Amino acid sequence: MTGHGLVLVEPGAHRPGGHRHRTLTALATAHDHTVVVAPYGVAAETRAALSATGSHITGTAGAVPAVLAAAGVVAAALAVAGQRAFASRRWPAAVRRLPHQVTLVSRCLAEAACVRTGHRLAGPAATVVVLSASEALHGAAGLLGGRHTRFVHELVTAEDAVLRVVGRLARRGERRVLALAPTDAVRDDLAVRFPHLPVMVRPFAVADPGDRLTDTERRQARRSFGIPGAEPTVCLVGGWWPYKDLDVVGAALAQLDVPLHLLVAGAPLDHDRLQTWAALPYVRLHMLPGPVPEAAVRAVYAASDAVLVARRPGVGKESGLVVDAVRLGIPLIVSDHAPALAKALAGQGWARTFPPGDSAALAAVLRDLAWAPLPRPGATTAAELGVPTAAEQTAFLTSPKESY
């Protein structure tokens, strides 16, 4: 396959659902000549959606990419074995961190293999984009893989001494890379750790007018969950990761004195905590555990009067859940954990914020839903907040960049 196409690399395409699936399929739909490179395969739902767009779906291809990919698989296996072997806190911190450093190497090799595959299939003029890129070894990925753009969603694992040396040796490869940070906070972190890396701020999530939920969908969804029309409903969507503050949610639910339906969907979940919530007198719990198909997630949103997002202070990564609320037209209840997000939501009638960790404030907001439902965000809200459409995103990705 040749031509001036768009190559989308998604290392996490084998995991069903989530924002990877949604953004990958939206971008592929918006571009006529798309190659999708997925080193670990593609989940069935995602494959079906991509096939409908006419995208060319592949794993790594070619001799050099095959070697890089194989090395990445070996490194990943070593990292998993190391995490098991050194999990005990009896080991020094440097030893416990070692498997995570090997994981960074594994991700770098896999990305390089995919980028080389993309250029091989779509031609040297193609735009290659790694949608879920590693937070480290950017220059090495550019040196081994070639020119590409990479979305860096957050910085979790820092490079230790050995990888910092590798990074310095591969620094000229950073000239082949443009890093896209979804928020100013992530951009600032990248600038501190990688001062020579070209970085731009660009949202990862996209929103199209056709995404918006209809009133008919909302009525049908509430009926399917058995929710009476007058009873307030909020949803918690996605896996319960450490940066999410489920303690404040539980404490707020325990303070309720009016009925509230709570829809929980995603994985991983803490089922012991869910049982505790289900036993609360005013909580009506509905659960969809495990990886949830896109249609089921949409139904969860449709049945809800508000999306609930609770994060710990200082979390600066982009919230796909906030964008979901905007693009689908669902009111939002969100912790005031990030100054930039709080500023963007200030004065928005469809959004309510509460101080991080303040269960009493969250309980008050949830209680208010019973007598004062929040209005839906307008159809133009996504554009007003700077969230691009899929077509706008592909146009940006394929356009020339001065710093690239």
C-alpha cells in the first residue's frame, strides 16, 4: 500500500472498549486512506468498527520491524517476571523499579517496530501517529522507527540512570518526533524531563455532532435499567485506577438522605467496595463489570442525569470522561483537581465541581440532583472547549508542523 496516507499505531488495540477504541475508530472513519498498526492484535469490536471504515489493519511487517517486535515481546516478558520476583518491599526501591524500566524498553521497541511498519506500508510521506505512546525513550523510538507523532497521555514511570544514558545517546532521534500532550500539565512535565523534545498541546479525545445522545435513547436506556423517570441517576464509567478517588465517592454516598441510582461500568472494579455501596439505604446500584461494549457504555451514559468524575488532587492528564459528557450531551459532576479544567468549566451551567476529597460537598451536589436536575451541555459546547472533531484532528495530524 502506497500513497500519502495516515498510519495510526495503537499498542492497546487488543484491549476492548475505552477511549482508545473510540478515538482510533473515529480517526479511521474520518480519513480515506488509513493504515492501523496494532502490534498485539485488535479486539473484536474494534476490528469490526475499523473494517467498516475500509482501514487496512496489520501487525508489524518486515524484517527489521519483526526483530524489534520480537525483542519487545522478550523485554515485556522479562518485565512481568521481574515484577513478580521483586514485588516484595524487602527489595530495595531501585530493584523494584527495574521491571518498570524494562517495560519502557519493551514499549519503545514495539513502537519503533510499528512506526517502521507504517512507513513501509504507507510510504515515506505518510503521517505516522502513535496514539498511546510511552512516556519515555522518545528519541530512541524516533531513531529506531523513524519520523512520527506520538500522543503522550501521562508520565507515570520516570527513566532511571541507565535509560537516561540511552536517552542521551539517542537524543538526535528526538528530531524525528513530535510529542503531543493532551493538557498543559502533561506538556510541562515533558518539558522538564525532556527539554529537547518538540512538544505541542493537543487534545486526544474527539467529538463529532453525531455522537450526541437523543432524548429517545435516554428514555429507552432508563427503561432498560428500570430507573423511574423522576429518580436521579449518576454514572461512574471506566476502570478504578489509583488516580481516581473512590473514597470520596463512597463517603458521599453514605451521607445521602434521598434515593440515587448509581450506574457503574468498566474494569477493574473493587467488588468489595461495590457491595458496601449496594448496602447503603439510599443507593440503587446497577453494575456492568468487565470490559463493556461501546453500545452498552453509551446506554449507561444515556440513562444518567450526570457523569461523576472524582480524581485525586494534582492529576493533570486529560479526562476522557469529561469529554464524553460534552460530546454526548450529559451534565457533569467533577472534582476540582486540575486548575486548567476548573477554569474551563467555570460558569458552565451543565457542570458542578466539588473540592477534591470533600465528601460533604459531593453529597450536597448529588442530593441537589433530586430537585434541581442539571441542564445538558449544548451542541456546540465541545467546540467551545477546544475539543476537535475527528475530521479536524486528522487534518491537524496530517498537516506540516514547523517544529517537526
